[in-house]
Amino acid sequence: MTAAPPALLRTADELHARVREGRRAVVMTMGALHEGHATLIRTARDLVGPDGEVVATVFVNPLQFGAGEDLDRYPRTLDADVEIAGRAGADAVFAPSVDEVYPGGEPQVRITAGPMGGRLEGASRPGHFDGMLTVVAKLLHLTRPDLALYGQKDAQQLALISRMVRDLNFGVEIIGAPTVREEDGLALSSRNRYLSAPERRTALALSQALFAGLDRLAAQEALRARAREVPATEARAEALSALGESRAAADAHAVATSAPGSATAVRAAVRQVLEDAARASPPLELDYLALVDPADFTEIDDDHTGEAVLAVAARVGTTRLIDNVTLTFGAAS
């Protein structure tokens, strides 16, 4: 039996008139839905169960686009979005007009992202996060969910939304879902469709660089774990040498007692891949490479322990892409 298509709602009054029995989950999008969005909707469906309700929002928020950015170019594919959302398990698609979300024009009172909102993406796109938080706050009020899901690909966005909900006492649970990637490793994004075949080959350097950083940290952690297990004798040095770390083998004790992971070495591994891509045709133009504390998105030092976010943003041709992974320093301690 084919499931009924989701209801397409244009106003908050239409959404509020729906009968609610279980919990409501909301997945906010700017449209141009792809498998990443579909995964969020399926996850929401699993979380609220058959008695709950899943609402996908489709709204291209003008406040998030700065001067010279691609508001007019941003794809609008509502019919396809409704179909994708329905197949993934959405009960309704809320696609309000700009006048519905901002009935008095651009709001005079807005959410401010604070210091974290001025870093990384905020530094590259001034005002972006203020606009994002303002529309997220409005959509949370308009949709009245019990939980809202966001992708970890936009790690800084997720961190700021979580902080806003906590700081301003929103009665909603925020859930982050893992980044969905294509088979070649490229993070799914609505902007991928702008890439030509040569540009896409260059763009793969973003995920390749991040994975190089992950590999470097894993090797460091394995080396330290091995050093702690082997007695401080000649056998220990031989064991370290077998791991391809001859310099470390010369001072096994220093390796075993050193900081849980070298942020400097991780950054260097990532940068090497990105520098190679900068010489490709077409080239990758790096915006930023960052290894930051997820609590405030400030750069970490070599003595950092716990989670960190390794993030990169770059342009290939006229398309700007972002990607990130989460690392754990000191995992082998």
C-alpha cells in the first residue's frame, strides 16, 4: 500500500490546526532536498514512532544570505522536495512564504550569535549566524516541536542552535545527525549540483583532507598506546620502530607520556592535502582550516583532550563548500 503524500502547508495556522497525538519532530531545510535531508527525516520518523508526527520545513531564509551571496541562485524545487520528504516519512511539509515568516518585513529584533558566531563561518559570512538563529527561533515557535533535528555537516550551526535553545530556555530537544556522504566521500550538499565534473574531482580534497587528519590522529594514538604497553627497554624501541616512528623510538618514554594527540600534526596532515588541491586544475581556494573546541569553536592546543571539530571551507570555481569531522584526542589514554 502506498503511503499518502505529506500535507503541504503554507501557514502556521494550518499547521496548528492539525491534531497531535504523539511527539512532533521537525527537520528544517532550505529546500533542494537530497539524501542527507531524507536521512534526517527518516531518523525523525524513527524517534517519534508511528504515533508521532514529522514535519519538514522548506524556507529559503533571506536573512542568511549576505551581499553577493547566492539567494537568487539558490535552487527552489518544492514539488520534488514534497515527494522526497514523503518517501522519507514526513507527515507534512511546511513551506511558508517570506511574508508568513516575516509579516512586518525584516525583523527589527533578532537573535545574536555572540562570540562563537563571529568565528569560522561567521567570519567568512558576517551576519549569517544571526540570520540563521533568528529564523530557527521563529520556525521553532511556528512549528512547536518536541524535538528538532539538524545535520552535523553544519557543525557550527548545530552548536549555536543547541546553545541558543539552552541559553534561552526553548522547550525543545535538539538532535544532531551524522553527515551523509556520497560514495566518493563528498559530503552531500544542495550546492554540489553546481560543480562541473573537473570541479567535483577537486572538491573531493575536502573530505580527503579531513580523513587524512583522522588517520594521523589514529596513528598517534596507536603509537602512544603501544608505547605504554611495551617496557622501556630495547624491545620497546623496536616496537615503536615497527610502527614507522623511528624518531619516536629514540625516546619511547617521551612518546608514552606526551600529550594525547598533536593538533599541530593533524593540521599539517590536512594542510598537505589541501595544498595539493590548490595546485589542481581547477584549483581549490581555501577559506579556512580549523581544529576547534566544540564548546566555543576556538582553536585547540596540543595538550587538548576530548572531542574537537576539524573543519574546512573552500571554493571550487564559484561554489563554496564546507565539511567537518569530529576527533577525540586522548582516546587511547
